[in-house]
Amino acid sequence: MTHKPKQINDPVHGLITLDGRLFQLIDTPEYQRLRDIKQLGGACYVFPGTSHSRFEHGIGTAHVSTKWFDHLIKTTPHFFNPTYRFYVQVAGLCHDLGHGPFSHLFEKFLNQLSPELKKEWHHENMSCIILKQIVSNNPQINLDSDALKIINAMILGEKLPNLPSFLFQIVHNKTFEIDADKFDYLQRDCKSAGLPIGVDCNRIIEMSRLTTEGQIEFPLKESYLIVQLFAFRYSMYKQVYYHPVSGAIELMIKDILMENDFNFNKLKEGINPDTLDWYLKLTDSVLNEVERKNPSSLLMMRLRYRNLYKLSNHFIIKQEASEEEIDYMVKKFETKETHVVYIKRNWCKGKSNPLENVTFFPNPANLLAVDSLMPAHYQERVVRVYAKDSSRVKEIASVINDSVDDKMSAIIGAIGQTKQFI
């Protein structure tokens, strides 16, 4: 059976054409569920335009993945394999199938819920489990266990032996953090937030090529484009993803989920058919479910009337501070009246320069040949304190400041402004 390509008018990429076989995956309850999961969690309460969902991001990533694959093959046609091309499309489409309500908010919530469980929850692993169920429930989808093994590796960014590296760098690139997922979400999120797009992702794709070993590389003369990409991602984390008010809202949503027993712990204990079926019914509508079951929920009322938690204190941590020292600060500030959030914002590779992992041609003698005006540091760490009672924010801010001891003073680089967020 042949499947004609279909076209979709996307607000970011314009008119895009998708392989008709992808709609065997799209037109399933498991994939349609993504329509009801917002891409940016609580950010839509601050940036009203960011109400887009994981559904369109998956379609956009499939498009960008296909575009990048086709470009790379132009100059190295001996790597072309139509089967692998389709696998890349499926991986791009399905890489976020595993997200829970409010996307990354739920992922962080689960990992904080049961810190004693060593195995962390990652939505990518859940994406692979859900994709397997879709294929199992729809025999017309021609993907066997070997195909799923390759697609799963593409979603997880884990290279398989005897296959070229670029196949596992297009959708989720663990090697140097430049991938189709990032190209789509940065443009989509930025456009939805009403901010100017700060990098030319299409040019990065057009300038890339494959080495003889099948590794993606970029021309040294275009290295500033790569610098822009990492800097732009950092700016989105600073302006949008970790906006102080959306952070307060996400803390309230976590507390709402906590006070209404949904038995989320069972997700970290193992996935069985019953657990999976239950999980697939979890979307952002969980808040509406709380309102129906518990109409007297004070937190839900506060969220609806925008009586939010308030940022009381904002501490910028020194670069040399250890994680143990920061953990001491976080535990000291956490009380029944506060929430403390420890945030890392970086250029994708923690404290390291991400350009160290990017392959350029010709190979530069050192990174100064890439850009001599790179920042001295690639990560900033901040500790935020939120007051649960918005009427006591100034009082709590004063109490927190007074509780700073010599050990904490030694790691505080600066105290950030909070007035504009009160």
C-alpha cells in the first residue's frame, strides 16, 4: 500500500511535506494526546502566546530532521538509505511522545517526588515505550523490533555500532548538542513568546556536511553561527523557560498535584500495561480534573485568581561554589513557608565550552580560532526563594537574608533584583 505525502501549513516552517506513512503514527490516540500537553508548561501564564503543544513540535522536528538528512546526503550520497531516512523522520516525530502534563514540569516533579528511587524519570525512555505500543496496536505500521531498536537509539541519542554517527546526531545529539529538536523548539518557542529569533537555524543546516566516517561537521568560517545557537538557547532559558513568574506558577502546579493524590509514584516503580494505559490519559487537563474533584482547592483558586507565590530572594552563586555548598544553602532556606529552586543555565554542556565537542573543517588549532571573544564561563547557577504567602513576601525576604551565614556568604556572588517580580 502506497501512502501519498501530505502537506501541513506550519506557523514556523511554512508549508511542509511529510511522508504519508507518518500519519499512521500521527492518527493514533497516543500521538493525538500530545495536543493536550503544552510545550512550555507554566510559561503560557506569563507569555500568553506560548500555548503551543508537543503535537506541533513533533511534526516540526520530523520536518527539520528530514530536511537535514536530505541536505547531508547531497554531498555524500553513498550514505543514503531510504529506510534510515524514514527512521529519522519517525524518531523526530515521536521523540516527545513520553512527556507528561505540562512537559518538563512533570518530569522535574516526578524526580523530586521520590528522590530515594535511584532511577530518574526521563521522558525519552517513555517515548520509546509508547512508540512500541503504537506499533503493537497498529499492525499496518511496518516497523519491526530491529527498526524500533534503531529509532529508539535515535530518540535517546545513543549511537549503535556499525551505523554512521550522523543518524544518531540529527534528532537528539548528545555529542555536540546541535540537533533538529533544538532547531524546532527554539524557533517555535521564541516565535510564540513574541521574541525575535536570534539564530539562523536553516543556515546551520545548509553549511553542515558529513565526514568520510559519517560524522556531522561545520565550516570554521561559519563558527559564529554555532556560537549564536548556544548563546540564543541560553537567552531563552533566561528570558522564557526560567522566568521567575512562570517558575512560581509551576511550583503551584506541583503543589496542586502533590495535594491531590494521583499516585504518581507508581510510574517510577516500573511501567506495566495498566500503568501505561493510565499514564496515556494524563495531560494538562489534570488541573481541570482537580477542579471537578476538589472544587474547594485553595491552591487552584489562587492559580485562577492569580494570587501567586512570589519571588522573595534571588542569589547568584559564585563559579567556584561546590554542589555540596549549594545544597546546604537550599536546605537551610527551605521551610513550610517557602519553596527554594536551584537553577543551572548554561550553553548545553554544563560548565564546559560546548564548542570543544563540535567538529569544524578545517580543524582549528585551538578554540581561539573559532572565536576569541568567548565568555569566561559557560554556566550560571542561581538559588531562588519563593514565598508561598504573597502578602508576606517582604517579611520572608528579610528573614531569608538574615539567615545567610558565613558559609553561604562565601558562595554568594551577587543578590539579584526581585522587586520587578513582586
